[in-house]
Amino acid sequence: MKENRPWGFYEILLDTDYTKVKQITVNPSQKLSYQYHEKRKEYWTIVKGSATIILDDEKVFRNQGESIHIPLGSKHRIINESDEILIFIEVQTGESFEEEDIIRLEDDYGRQD
């Protein structure tokens, strides 16, 4: 299943009662909303390109093959500052994996909760 978004798209690779796994593609010069979750934590592994990540207002960088843990309730955003696509694998664990658990703090595309 492919879901288009203003910044790119994602595909669900696995969806169970205990985890959801997505492959997320971020187009060049795009970014996801600055957000947090109340019911899940996430683990991101960069599989193509390089990422700028904002995690609780701190900027960190990850390259192909590197990972980062997004704890429950942590504010986060991933940014593709390059002119190549960025692909990462997101593994979600927790109580719920619904899109309604996205609490947006900033969004470049005018989306609101």
C-alpha cells in the first residue's frame, strides 16, 4: 500500500498488533512535520541518502546504514536537505500505530490535527 504525502510517500511493509514497519521516501528539499506521538515510539534506519533529524529541538545527522531511536513523546522531524531522494525504514512499537497519533507542532504544508 502506497500513501502519497506532500513531502513524498510511504509504503507499509508490515502491520501487526505489535508493530508497524514503513519504508518512507522523502523528496529532495522536503521535510516531514515536527510532531510527537503519545502511543508509540519509532526506530529509523536510513537506507538511501542522508538525513537531518530534529529530535527534541536538537539537530542530528544520519547517513545510509545509520539509525536513531525516537522515544515515546519526543518531538521529531526528518529533513532531506539534499538533491537526492532520502529513504528510511521506520519501525513503530507501542500501543497504537494509527495516523491519529500524530500530534503536529509545525507543518510546512498547512496540515492540522
